[in-house]
Amino acid sequence: MKARVHVMLKNGVLDPQGEAVRHALGALGFDGVNGVRQGKVIELDLADGTTKGDVTAMCEKLLANTVIESFTVEMS
């Protein structure tokens, strides 16, 4: 079983990496980009029987800083 975790900064939290990407895109001539938010994707290869609740607990304890980041979990 696999899980994919998407971690993003919460709205209202400054994203300096995203702003640097937006600025660089503008410098390369891509003027239509008004904002960029950068996050991360974590793919987990899980043992059978691992639940979405288990993965959520992993996120809350280690994979995401829940003070400033939000996350979503996809199981397949």
C-alpha cells in the first residue's frame, strides 16, 4: 500500500521560497504568475494494514509542522 502526503504552508504564512520562484519566473519572462506557494510531497510505502489514521498520526508527529503547515493524505 502507498500513501502520498501533500504538505503546504497555511494561508497567511509567508512563503519566501514561493516568492523567490515567482520572482525568478518573472525574470525569465513569465509575467502571468501572480503568486507561488511551494510545498512538499512525501510518498510512503506502507505495510498492509496501515490505516489513513496511522499516516495522519505520522504527519502530526513528524512529517508536518502543524502550527504553520497543513497536509492532505491520499491512500492507494
